[in-house]
Amino acid sequence: MIKANDIKDVARIASLYITQEEEKQLHDDLERVFHWVEKLEELCLQALPDMAMVACPLVEDCPETCPEPSILLQNAAVTSGQFFTVPRSGEDLR
């Protein structure tokens, strides 16, 4: 189901450097995950009562005022004026 190139592509996109052993382990792990997803898809959940309203009741949406930018930015690694500064993928934060 999963090809070796798929693992390599995902690692490259995520900027991960993996060994051949890690690639094999990731392949095996993903195969197991997809196997369990296939098993879950076999379940017939239509016969169960709808539990969405019981488990997650609707609550009123109450808008709140937004905190000041200085409060929102106080834990940011890097800022530019009133904005967060996000580094490009692979760049250092500072």
C-alpha cells in the first residue's frame, strides 16, 4: 500500500533526515495505522443512536473582546511591529 518513495517524500517535505532503518520502521508503522483505519471503516455505526448532542451539547456563541496586541505577542519568538514573524521552513528562529 505505501511505497518507499512516499516515505521519502513525506520526510523531505517535513525536513526530516531519516536513515534506511528509520524509513523501514516508518513504513511498518504507517502500514499498521492504515490497517486499523480500514478495520474502522468496516464498522457499521448507523445502528447506534446519535450521541453527538449528548456528548457535545450546543453552547451559545458569546463574542469576547480581543486582547491587546502587546499581550498576544509577549511570548512570540520574533515579532515585527504588531505582527508575529514566522521563519521560512528550515530557517533559524533568531
